[in-house]
Amino acid sequence: MNCSSGKESVTGEVPAPLRFTLSEFAGSLGDFGTIIPLILAVALVSDVNPRYILLFFGIWFILTGLYYRLPIPLEPMKAIAVIVIAGGIGSGEIAAAGLILGVLFLVLGYGRCFAVIEKWVPESVVRGIQLGLALLLFKASVDFVIKDVFFFVIGIAIIVAFLLIIHYKKVPDLSSICVIAVGVIGGIILHGIPPLSLIPSPTLVIPLPTDFPSALSTLVLPQVALTIANAILATSLLTKDLFGKDVPPKKLSTTIGLMNIVSVPFGGFPMCHGAGGLAGQYRYGARTGGASIIVGLIFIILALFFTSPQVLSIVAVGVLGALLVFVGIEMCRYSLRTDSLAITIVIGVLALAISMTVAFIIGIAAAYMIILVKMKQAQKGSAA
């Protein structure tokens, strides 16, 4: 099933058609291994309502699918999610952080801000962020294996079986559908069917003046570099790798700004795009914005008719780990297309060992040190 219109796309061309095939459906599930565990953990330790997190994710998935016409993913802002999970931060500070980041990235999306950022951030640094993300995905999959070895092995077996079938016969890769289906059946066996109930009316989350300074130091600063590097620059670069299409960083920055300003005051969680999510959705079959619309409808249905974090914990975590392993492999493949393998590997290792933000800063410094050394050597050579 295809849908198209005569309007122009973000790149000024006639937009690619939206497809709603089994492959797009399979691809739409490719980032569940990242999104679901983070939302579940945040909901369990804070006073945010998981139903409104899911609702706004669903709405914005649909809007980005229609706007970009590509499977540009949405994910919870990882640095904020990890800090909230570790510290039990309340909804006021979360809303304040979302508003600050929303305004910041909306401003960066206008003018030539990202043209300057792109010019001064070497490609090897962006590729290093991609590699670091791949290593973090492998680490997350290990956590899932420890919790649920049985369903992890089943998930890996299903994906490998599909790879072998596809190698010998041209068929769609429906491994993610089968893996998630097995995970849901396993979750129902382990936890039962989640209860059905309608979503309550929204409550406006208005941060107190004291929430903004705290959110700025605790949540915003660790997130900014990660969003610029992974959610914007790496996603834009990976879109060129996978689809041969130019999605400018300023466009990604603008949509990040808009969705946070609009959603966070009504109970949404700070969200962004992500290179890992893009690799995951592509790996399992997503090729158009139809995949984003499909996953958006899934999240809206879950938000409107099911209650509490129980609906998210229905998927056996082992199968999520299996999905993450192959997403990590996909990310590794593209991260190694770099102009400086040494810088890329150093950044990847630092991202795994310390943090993505520290890796980004050290990577920038190291890349420019190498450039300066080469310039001095060239000058000495020309003088000689």
C-alpha cells in the first residue's frame, strides 16, 4: 500500500511514497529494544505517567513519518533517562529540562548554527559516536541476556534463521515481528495479560522556578553534547549512508525543539532522534516514513487503552537483547567508514568506559591535535 502527495519534501523534491508493508511493520519494531526499557525504567522510579510518554511518542512518530517520509526514529533522551533512573528525579525537573532543550534546539535549527557545527566537527568524531553507541547497545544486550537467557537464545535463533533464508531466497526480513511476537507470548505466560483501561485526562506539568537551575546543571548539560553528536549529526550522516538522502542537521534540530516544547508540559518525556534507532529500524526492514506511522499508531493504542508500566513489561526482555545485538552490528559497520580509524576507536571506547559527552569532547581535541601535527609536518616539509 502506497501513499504520496504532490507537496514538496524537506529536501525540496517530490516526496517519496509512504509504504505500509510487512517489511515496514517489521522495521517499525526495530528500536523497541531501546525505547521500551528506558520508558519502563523511568516510569518505575519517577512520578511521570508512562501513558502520556507513549502517547506523545506515538503522535510525534506519525508527524515525523509524514514530514521526513523516511523512518527517522524518536527515542527518550538517554542522558536524562539514565540520570532520572539513577536519581529518581521528579516530573517538575524533567519538564524544565525538556523546555530548556526544546528552546535551545529550536534556536539552533534556524540560521547557520549547524552549518558551523558541521564544519568544525570532524567526520571521525561523529563516526566515533556511532561506534560508542554500538558498544553501548552490546552492553545493554548483555544485561538482557543475564536477566533472560532463554528468550535471548530464541530471539537470536529466529534472526539467524531469517538471515539464512534471505541469503538463499528473496523474502522480506520479518525476524523482528517473529521475535517480538515470541517475546509478547513469553511475557503473557510470565506476567499475564495487562489490564485494559482508558487513559485519564492530562494534567499540565508546570515546573517551579527552582526546577530550572537544577534541571540545567543535572539534566541539560550532560544531554546537549549527546543530542548534537548522536541525535543530530550522526543521524544526518547515517541517513546519507542508508538512503542516499540529505536530511540537514538543522531540520532534525528543529523537530527536536518543537516536540519537546509541545509535549513535555503535558506529561511527555524529553525526546530526540537517534542514529541507533535509525540503524535498528533500517536493519529490520524500514525504508519509508510508513514505518514511523505504524509504530506511532502502536504507541497511541497502548497509551489510550492500557494502564501502568505493566503493558511495557509484557515483552520478555531476552528478545529485546537479541534485537539490540544485530542493531549494534549494523551501527559498527557504518561507524568504521571513517577518515581516521584511530580517533573513531578511541571515542567509541571512551563512550563505553566513561560517557558519550566526555568521549565527544576528548575526540574533538584529539582530532584537532592530529590536524595541527600534520599541518606542522607539512610546513616543515615545504620549508625543507
